[in-house]
Amino acid sequence: MILLDSVRRRMKVLRLLWFVLLLGTGSLLLLLVHLQDQTNTELQQNPGVQMMEALRCPVEKDISLLASLSPDLLPGNKPPVTTRHRKLLKSVPPGGVEALQESRRRLLADICTRYQPGAAEQPVSRRQVSRVYVEDRSRLLYCEVPKAGCSNWKRILMVLGGSARSTSDIPHDAAHYGNCLRRLESFSPAGIAHRLQSYTKVLFVREPFERLVSAFRDKFESPNSYYHPVFGRAIISRYRANATRTALRTGTGVTFREFVRYLLDVRRPVGLDIHWEPVTQLCSPCRLRYDFIGKFESLKEDASFLLRHIGAPDNLTFPDLKDRNPLAERTSSSITWSYFSQLNPTERQKVFDFFYMDYLMFNYPKPFSDLL
């Protein structure tokens, strides 16, 4: 009888321990589920986007803008942990977009080590970040490369920042001149350093010959109240023999060969413009070491991947707007070939040499077989 009571007591204790164990496991599971739900909710939340009455934005001071977003963004405070900005591309299968991005970053790093050793450790100048635009809500830095989708990228940044509800609401001039976007150079040294350290740095590039032809067609073959009188007149005056008074007065009718002569002239009559300046000079890739390198040739796919992984709203997609010269055919590889066929091999080689580092850093093949 005593033995039976002892067995019963032991069984009762075992049942109690088993219940406690089950209760603890269930609580742990409930806690994990709760934390997962909370994390998913936070990742899916996006700042409210309100349409402005006008597409001109008030100029905000560095400190007040940062304070309105988050206290840990104030210059002088310790930067928050932002490992997601270094690991935001880790969620795709092997061989996918991340593998491609890793190969682009590795190639860029190798070329920089070879040609500009130690550049990443050098102090950054305001000139080196003068083409970099800031979107604080998404913690994004975008370097503007004209003729590589920059107008639509500015529209994306404006929607992310709350200046517009949709990219389709933003006209071309508002995207470029609406004062809604801030450049990185406009911040304090501490603000610049903080953003370079903790934000996702994005660069989109384009095949250099194709980008050059696109810029020429846009600025010289279409009406333009700035490039014709400023660049066109100087180019015609310098490189065209027996130019007519009309051409000298208006600057219209610049030929592609005349444009190339201007581009390659070390004593240009007018300075180098951002629309045909090499990306390696515009965006200082060896100094800034971009986290994401997209290409115009795969613009939709690259942009879509990036937007999803910075937490952009699901309905925000990269637009296909062409609001400058909308009736003109987009510059393609075949159109580019037709323009460069107007040049002799020596001229093509010199243009290739001019953009050589762009070809090297971003892994574009030689566009003509006779190039060295």
C-alpha cells in the first residue's frame, strides 16, 4: 500500500512537470509568433504619403528635418544599427539578383583597388557628393546619372519622401527643379558622414556610348533653350568651317562629329556637362562604394528588386515615363551604332578611351570590334 502511494505521488509529480513543460513551450511559441507578427507589421508599415497643393517643397534645415524623423538621426548622436542596409540583398536564391549585385560590387572594388587604391579611406569632399540625392524616410542615397533613368528615379524619391502621391503626378520640370529633393552636399559634415555610413547607396549606370548618343539627341537634335545657345553656338563656332550666320546665332544643327570633337578637346570652348560626364567622375564610385549598382539595360527588374527591399509601398513601381520628346524613339544599341558609324576608327577609339573607366568598372563590353 505504501509502495502504491509512492508510485501515485511520483506519477502526480511527473504529470505536473509535464504540464509545466507544455505550458512553457506554448508560451514560448506564442511569444515567437507575437514577435514575428510585430516584425512583419513594422516592415509593412510605410510613412503616409500626402499630395502637396503645389510641387514646390519648403526648404528644411538639416537639424529640424532630422529631428522630425527620428532622434537618432541627429548629427553627433551614435548612428543606429543599420545592418539591413548592408544585407538587404541577401534574401534571393543563389544565382539571383544578389549574386549579380555581389559580382558587380566585387568587380568595382577590384578595379578601385587597382586604379585608385585607398580611395575609400579618403575624406569625402562636397564635390564628390554633389550629385547624390537624399531620401531620409527610406534611408536612401541615389547618385544622379543623366540619361540613365534619373528623371524617374527623382519621381520615386519624391513619392517616398511624401512630396507626391504618385509618380504620374510629377511633371518633368517639377522632378528636376521643384526643390523637393535635397542633395547630400547640402547637409552638415556630420550629416553627410552619418548618411554615407548608414544609408543604402544606389547607383544606376548605362552603356557609355549609348548614354552619350542619348544625350546628344536630347540636347542638340530637339529644341532646347539652353544647350543650343550655350553649347551649340560655341561648338559650331569652334569646329565648323564656313558656318552660316544663322548657325552661329542660334547654335542649332550641331552634328554628332562636331559634338565628339568638342568632347575630346582638352581645351573645350565650354565646360563638360553632367549629361556626358563619365559616371566615374559624377558619382565617385571608388570613394562611395555603392551598395546597389543597377543598370539601365535591366532598369525595371533592378529597380523593382531594390524598391521591395527598402520597404517601399507595394503600389510604388518604377515608371516608364518619357515626357521629354515623347514621340522620339528611345536610344537603342542600333541607333547608337548608326551614330558612331559616322566616326572613323580613331575617333571611336578616343571616345572609348574617354569612357574607359566606365566600361571597366561596370563591365560593359567593347561596342566595336576594332577598339583596343
